[in-house]
Amino acid sequence: MGLSHAQPRIGVFGGAFDPPHLAHVALAGAALTQLGLTRLHILPTGRPAHRSRPVSAGEHRLAMARLAFAELPDVVVDAREFARSGPSYTVDTLDELQGEYPGAQLVLIIGGDQAAAFPQWHRYQDILHKAIISVAGRENSAKAGGLFELQHPPGGRWEPLQWPLMSVSATDIRWRVASGLDIHHLVPAGVARYIEQHHLYKSA
């Protein structure tokens, strides 16, 4: 049962989604239910600022995200970061969403691995003022989340997000496709078809 809140709550869940997989979908569903979200924006990153590996073309990642999250209610696959030149920064997206949802609470959903690296994010202290941070549980997330909170001064707003641990990673999926192995148990059916139709990750 989701939480009841007087203010609208807008979730923000970003990532490369290269490709989006079943763990992403499970996390989005858990966020909608547990965090009492009015709406959840799924944001494929335009040009990730913290990623050394080149990502697939934005049109492919956007199309796959739309397929992956199509069955979830109150979800918007948001293409805004592709319109920006230069690196994509979460703080800019939060600024824009604040203007679009006056009076709403913004809830930024991140994984434990992202939480551990959060102090390196662009204007991370501003993010703490603009949004509630919900750290989702994954392998090693308790350690990462604990380190995250210890590294920051009081004032951040935190909400836990519990979801079934799933050993699924986009890196493994890309490797499996390149190796000719099956991925249908790791990604939504529409995403698997899209990857096959567009011959993605064959040289990963």
C-alpha cells in the first residue's frame, strides 16, 4: 500500500537504460507503490556525465524504455535530456520539474551504487535541497547507503525503498547478446524483440 501524502509527489528515475531490464521495471513498480508517487518520470540520460563507456543512440534507449515501462500506471518516459547539449545533469532536470509541478515534492530514486558515488555528482548539495532521496536496496546497498549518509551533513531528506534483489545488469545483457545467448528472462519481451530487430549490442 502506497503512502498517503497531501502534496503531489513526482518521482525521478534516471539511467542509461542501455538496455532497460526487468530489475528496472521492478524498481519502478516498487517506487510507485511504496513512495506514494503521483507520477514517475523515467529519464534516459542524454549524454551521461559520469559514464566512460559510450552508450547506444538515444533513439534506441528511449524506444526501449517506452516498451519496458508501458504496463506501469502513472509513468512518463521523459525525453528531455536528449534536447540538451553537453553532459546531462540531474540538478537541471530537477529544476525543470520544479517549474512544471509547482508545490510538488520531488523524489529522486537512486541505487546503492549511485548513492556511493553521489558526492561526485554535479551540484549534489543542491540536489539534496531540491529532492527527497530514495535509495533503493540492491546487493551491497546497505553499506553504500550507510556511507552515503555518513558523508553528508544533516538536512538531506531520505526515504528507503525496498525491492526484491535481482541479479540483472545491463552490462551482462549486452555481453549475452554479443555472445549469442538468450536474454528473454532478463528483459521485457518488447525490449528483447527491439534489440533483435535493430541488431543492438552485436559488437558489444
